[in-house]
Amino acid sequence: MQQIIDFRSRPPFGNFVHDWIFRLDDVPGNPGLKSKFQKMEMDLPNSLLQQSMDEFFVENERCGIIHSIIPMRILPNQNNNDLVELLTKWPDKFTGFAGLRPYEDGREQALADIQKFVRDGPCMGIYMEPGLDPHPWFVDDEYLFPLYEFCEEKDIPIYLLYGGVFHKSNAPDYSIYSPARIEKLAGTFPGLRILLSHACWPWTTYACAVAMNWENIWLSPDGFMIDHPGSQDYILAANYRLQDKIIFGSLYPSVPTEYAVKRYKEMLRPEVLEKIFYLNAKRFLNKNVISTCYH
């Protein structure tokens, strides 16, 4: 069976389940997973219904996922200490990216958190959400340059949620996810490894062009590669010109892991599966990820 690294997953562990992405039922202005899964013709997995880590591991093993990357979202009821708890309990099954909110908490605190959770802690890199933070921000703002300089100097990869559907009334327009801003960032910090979760959606063709032109940009379309408007751009890119730059992510719990793996296998040529599912993630991380199957 093809071994798979899942580059976007949040398991049903501890305080993680208080994140809005685990909500099953609709609330005004924000659909829950039941209605989303119905539209996408997906079944709710047992791991989600039971909020069970045991079921999560069983589902991963069935489809070949041997390791999961956890991007930490900072919320009032969860923080990087929850991520450290997860990584400490299952160090062979998870790699963590520490969550930062550089405007909400301040640049100095962000730098301190990189030192604490990445340089001195168990995390591999940092994760930020410019469009979903309480005060949305632009990735090419020079206020952030000391943070980028530090990560480039220390070879710390940056993982951005960059694209997708807005869920908040104070969200800006889609210019916040413009690939042009990423080009500026890539050119200013050419040694900085940058992964774009949601792959700039809905700027799909432009996103592929940026990843093609800039050596330090990778794309992880995750759930937006499955039956979304524009997904054909990601599929074509993954099958041919960008087969070395696109990284698989299930988007669990928003997409069941087994369903995501199945759909990617249906969309991709057999010749590129090992790259998309495994090798590109290892190359982006620049390290040897645990490659033994779950027991």
C-alpha cells in the first residue's frame, strides 16, 4: 500500500474538538459538517461521530496514512500547549506546526513562541492564518519581515492557511489571498520554505503559476482539490508540471481521510502518487519523517 503523509489534519484530541471545524450541526451563517458532507456526498466517519482517537488511527491505517502534520489554530480554548501534549503522546505519528497570531498577540510574542515551540520545543515550523485571525492581515506587510528573516535564517518552514471560504463577518475580500502577495514574499525571502494550505483558492491558475515560478513555494490544495470550482487547475498541475510541488492534505475533519485519499487516487496518474502523497512532503520538511505503519 502507498505510504501517505497527511499534511493537513486535526485529530479529535483534547481541546481540538472545541474548534468550530468539528461542529456537526448548522448555526446561523455557518454550516456544520452534516450539511457539508451531504452536499459533497460524503459519510461522517466514526472517528468524528465518536470523537475517538482510536477510530482516527484505524481510519488512517486503512487508507495508508502513516504520519499526520498538525497546523495549530490558536483559539480562546486551545493553544500550542495542546499541540505539545499531542506530540508528546504520539511523537511517531504527528508533526506539529506551532500556531502564531502576529498581529493579535504582537510580533515580539510571535518570535518568542517560535523560540519556545520550534527552536526549543517539538514543533517543526510555524503556522499562520491571515484571513481567519481576529484582525485579518496581509502576508507581505513589512511588519512581518523580522519574523520571516528569523525563519529564513534558522531554516524554519512556514505553513499558511492561504485561501478558502470565509466564515466571519469581518473577513476582507479575496485580495487577502492574492498570489501576488506570495510572489513578493518568495522573492524577498528566497531561502524561506513556504507551504500554502488551500492553495490560494479561488486564485487557482495564478497559484499554480506562482508555485511553478518560485522554487520556495509549495501548494497543498487539500479539500479544494476535490469537487470545488477551479479544482481542475490543481489536478492538471499535480499530474504534470507541478508534480514535485503539490502536497496531499486530507483536511480532516472537514473531509474524511479515507474519502480524501480515494478521491486523490481517482484524480491523479499512478506515476505521480508517491510524490503527491509522500515524497513532496518529506522534501518540504527537509527531514526524515517516521515511515513505519501504525501498529
